[in-house]
Amino acid sequence: MFENDSTDLYEHHHWVVDKGQTPIRVDKFLTHRIEGVSRSKVQSAAGAGCILVNCRAVKSNYKVKPLDDISVVLSHPKYELTIIPQNIPIHIVYEDDDLIVVDKEAGMVVHPGHGNYSGTLVNALTYYLLDLPLFQSGEMRPGLVHRIDKDTSGLLVVAKTEHALNHLARQFFERSIERKYVALVWGNLNDDAGVITGNIGRNPKDRQQMWVFEDGSDGKNAVTHYQVLERLGYVTLVECKLETGRTHQIRVHFKYKGHPLFNDSRYGGDQILRGTTFAKYKQFVNNCFEILPRQALHARSLGFEHPATGKRMYFESELPNDMAEVIQKWRMYTQNKIHNS
């Protein structure tokens, strides 16, 4: 469900109200039906738009009527496994009582699952924030409203309270959170700026990959805006702004356009896709692959409304050393190529 991030909400509870139901506030209705939940927690979820009646968000004082279709949607799937707190160093960019912004290193998985049950960002956060109720809940993704892939570096915002979690999740759902990435892609893009669209879903032939369904027959709507930052001969440095947040969105959209991310092994970017057949050039590219043993993708900026103060917040992260070094090598290669031609 996630890309680099996710904008989806997951249904945790669902009821169709009985025909004989007398009018009752929805917060009271849910408190009676969800085991172990407080009325204030339900009210917080309603305030963040996570209580839906007949597919529309309602306030906590909404009066339930017979045959109403009620859903509780949250930013994370239902409980899947127990989280083990682990004392793992994390780079904290900002922290207050409501949230924490982390600059994740490439190579760190965001949350447990699929064979990665320890050493993840969630394990680290659970240790760091162990005293907070949200991180004692046993949820698989406590505080997470989005994620970035294991081998993508950059910024993530994590909620420290239930209210902040619901508020931030709603911003992602409404696409009011601003996210920009920097990527190095194979080839020379035709346009200086553009928009890539196409529904994204699982590749029917390879469940480890995502796929663009051109005809919209499957998958979920996905929109990636891009702008060329620098043309470096056989590769191009681009800035990407996500309008949606599907699994591997930037990676699969650029693969779809014939410009896979540099050294993205899952989508074919770990092959020499542009350039010459000279041995010296092949050695140059392989050296770049060794310096940057991952897809060239960095979550550079993140902007959102603070869930408690309402203030707009904005954070930027410098390119990590591996990406910066490879980009500089391509600059030098391109300059030498022009000089010697």
C-alpha cells in the first residue's frame, strides 16, 4: 500500500446499524462496540475525519440512524505482530510533544514485516518513545502515517499521540502534505517538467514489483510531478513531487516512462541502460554502482500542518554522501566528455 509513502487509510471496524436502532451519538455508539476504547479516543478519531458514516466523515456528535453504514478508518493496518523495542541510533531532525521528524538512512527498513522483524525504524522509535501510550499499544506501525522504502533515504514524520496520528493521516489522505524527492534517473528526459500518471498495483507476473496499468483497469490512481534539476548526459537529476503515495510510486512511474532510477535493482536500473560500449565507460558506471549500492532516491523535503498548533512546518534534508558523490562523478564525466569532444 505504501510508496515511499502512503496516503491510504485502513478500515479497522465496520457496522451496518440495525433497523431498530434509536438515535444515539456516534461516539457513544462506537465506545459501546469497540472493546477497550475510550470515548475521548473515538472523539479524537472523529475530529481527524476517521469516522465515516455512509462513506462521509462525521463529527462525534453525529446521531446514528437505522441502516447507517459506519466505518472506522486509520492510517495503519490492523495489529500484525509484537514490536520489540531496540536501542538503535536514529537521526532526529525535530521533536516536540506531538510529533517527531526523522531523517532515515538508506538501508533501514521502516517497519517490521516480510522477514524484517528487528532493526527497523519502528523498533528504534518504540525504544525511544517507550513511555508514550501510542508506542505501548502493540500496533505494528505506531505513529506512522507514511513510509519510505528500505533503500530510500530521507524525511519521515511520526506521530507521538493518537490525535497527531489521526490529524497527520488525514492530511495525507487529503493530499495537503507536501513531499519532494530527488532522484537520479537513466536517460535524458525530453521535457524540463512534466506529470506522470497511471494506476499503480501489483505486477500480475511478479508480486515483488509494482506495475502501471495504463487503461486504469486495476491498481490505484497515482500522480507524480517532476522537474529536471540537472542534465548529466546519460542520466538526469530530477525533483519529484508526490500528489499520491503508492508503493514504489516514483520508481515504477519512471520505469514506465523508460527512465528507471539509477541502480534500482528491482526495476532494471542496475544495468547500463544508456551510454557507450567502451570498457572505460562501463568501469565508470560500475564504480558509481559500488558507491551507491541502492536506488538513487532521497526524500528531501516535507511540509505539513502541525496537528496541535495549526502552524505550517517545513523540513529539508541534504543529499546523503553516496548520492552526492555519484552525482558529482557524473558531472565530472559529462564535463570531461564535452571538453574532449
